[in-house]
Amino acid sequence: MATPLRKTPSKSDRKREVILAAALELFSRSGVDGASLDRVAERADVSKTNLIYYYPSKDALYAAVLNNVLSLWLVPLEAIDRANSPQEAIATYIRQKITFSRDHADASRLFCFEILYGAPVLGGRLRDRLQPVMDEKAAVFAHWIASGQMAAVDPYQFLYSLWATTQHFADFASQIEALSRRTLDDPAFFEESVAHVTALFLARIRP
Amino acid sequence: MATPLRKTPSKSDRKREVILAAALELFSRSGVDGASLDRVAERADVSKTNLIYYYPSKDALYAAVLNNVLSLWLVPLEAIDRANSPQEAIATYIRQKITFSRDHADASRLFCFEILYGAPVLGGRLRDRLQPVMDEKAAVFAHWIASGQMAAVDPYQFLYSLWATTQHFADFASQIEALSRRTLDDPAFFEESVAHVTALFLARIRP
DNA sequence: GTCTATATCCCGATAGAC
DNA sequence: GTCTATCGGGATATAGAC
């Protein structure tokens, strides 16, 4: 029984999760360098030495958190499927991504931090994991365009703009709050935002 | 002659500029906490004590850099003027903002860092300096909409999307480079990006 | 696995001579 | 204005007992 395949998470698995959650919370507010392991341990309610027992270094902890985040980040892309119409697919994608910006603002911010740093940890993963998905989605767009279902756009540029506008609600939340005094937690502002972004992209692809 | 109003910058003015430039460069790559005054001083070719003579604390230096950045950031907004047609104004704004993302990527990234941190330093300035300009521009949009020159959009949401898509080229440059292997320094990619973003927003406001 | 104690290093900032 | 020397604090990480 070298590597037991249990369905119920072990005690140490649960502890790792608690630590990861605490790390995400703090790293996403102050950046990696702005947050100390002391505070992460405190937040996770473990001793610092114990934390280091589970994650041998700060870099290792940071990398673990980031990999979790990347996985979450990829989920909404599944909506972009040739089985759907482009209008449905894009509307669904936008709603899911803005929902993600509301419910996982910390993950979005941490991702943004990492990219600002120049993607030192995630750089390779972007090519290994994101690039293939992106090429796949670009092919779906090409299919929709070729079959006259949507206007011709550069799929890469189109995806960049989709990411930018939807993540903006998480990454620039404090600016939006300073200027509009509104949050995605306000259901009216949430729906308003979804409607606005959806209208922006659907107008563009009208055949 | 208490405060001489000279046009030629004094030696100390020039030194302050060199320090600010070095601080911008380092803060925008690693965040404030990730960069040390030691390295800023080294980059600016002054001793650390001398740096501290000009800027008494790291926070003061950071605040000074940020205020510079905010001023730069506001410039392109001047294009949004009721004297122009909305199409001209928006196209001009987009080109200027993407040019800014190319030529001042470090300033854009530092701004992004500050917002991610929750705008601890710039928070007040956003209300004092950006909010009035934004309200003014919202009025211009309202005028264009009322006179049938553009389709009805929420001006605030519209500006957020404009900022998001254009700044994305600076803030997420390392992601774009990992996926597209292209940079705004490539004139073809630059023009392609301007054309894409412009088409996106002009399609939306078609009356 | 978890703890206490501690090594080691770097950072921001100050003191005081010149 | 600029320098050398240094303080004091906090950070990551390790050693070793239990």
C-alpha cells in the first residue's frame, strides 16, 4: 500500500488545503513578497514550522497556489464549443468569467500578479496547458467564421479582449469601487456588467 | 529668492528624476515589496543613503512614482471631447492608449500593481483627480447618445472596457508573448491590435 | 508531525563625520 | 549633499527534541 488511493481526503490533505487557501488570500492581496509565511501560517492556524513541513519553501507554496489557480481559470473556456452557437458560447463564457471574477477575485488577482512579475513560475505552464486549449478554441472560432455564423475576427485578439474585460472586474475592483462605488456583490451591478460586456462582444461578431 | 522659478532643472531635480525612473523600473517588475532600495539606488547610480536623502522613505518614493504615473495615465482621455465625433474620439483614444501600453508598459504595470494592492496610496487621488475627469467624459458620451451620434451605452462600463482592453497589452504582455509570441514592438502586431480593439468598440456604438 | 530555539540574511532607516 | 558605519527588525529556513 505504497500510495493509497483514498476518496476521503486524509488529514494532511485537508491541512494542505487550508494552507493553500490562506496563502491565496494573503498572496493575492500583497503579492508574494508582501506577504510573510508568518502571516500565512497564522491565517491557516498552523505554526510556521509546521507550514514549512508541508511546503518546504515559500516558492514551492507559491507555485502550488498558482497551479490551483490556473486550473480554475481554464474551466470557463469549456463553454467555447462548436456544438453551441457563437452567440450562446460567448454569452455563457462572459457570464461564467464575470462570475469567476466575483467569486474568485483573489485567484484572479494572484494570476494577475504572476503575469505582472513576468510569469516566472507560470510561464512554462502557459505554453503547456493554456496554449493547446487556446489553439483549440481558435479552431472553433475559425469554424464559426467559415460557416458564416459570426463575423471574421482574429481569434487570439478576441480572446485577449474577452479576458481583459472580464478579469478587469476582479483585478481592478478597487478602482471600479472608487469610481462607481459599486461591487459585483451588488446583483444589479453584476447583471449590468454581464449585459454590457455581452453586448460589446455580440455586436462585434454579428455576421 | 526663496523659491527660484527656474526653467532649467536644477542638478537635484535631475537626480530626483533619475531616481524616479529607476524606482519605476524596479517597482513595476517586482512590486514595491519585491524591490529593495539597495537595488533602486544601484540602478540610479547613487548610494542608498543618498537616495534616502532625496526621498525620506520607501513609501514616499513609491508615492512619488505613482503620482507621476497617474498624470501620464490621464493624458489620452483628452481625446474624448464633444468637438470630435464619437468614432474619431474613440479611435484616437484607443490608439493613444495602446501606444501608451507600448511606450510606458512599466507605468501601466505599476498602476496595475497599485490597484491590485487595493489602491492604498492612489485611492484618494482616484476620487480627486480621476473621478472628475470621468464624470466629464460620461457627460460627453451622454451628449453623443442624445444627439443620435452613437448607440446608448453605460459610459462608465464603456470606459472600464476601454481601459481593460488597452491596458491588457501592457499588463498581460508576458502572457500574450507566451501565447502569441508577439510584442507591441512588432509594428504589425501593434497595428493589428489597434485595429482589433477599434473595431470592437466601434461596432458597439454604431447608431 | 509538531514543537522550541535559533541561525542567517537582508532590508529600511539613522547617526554623524566631512 | 554625500559618505561610512551601523542599528534594529523581520524574513526564510534549519536543527533537533519530543
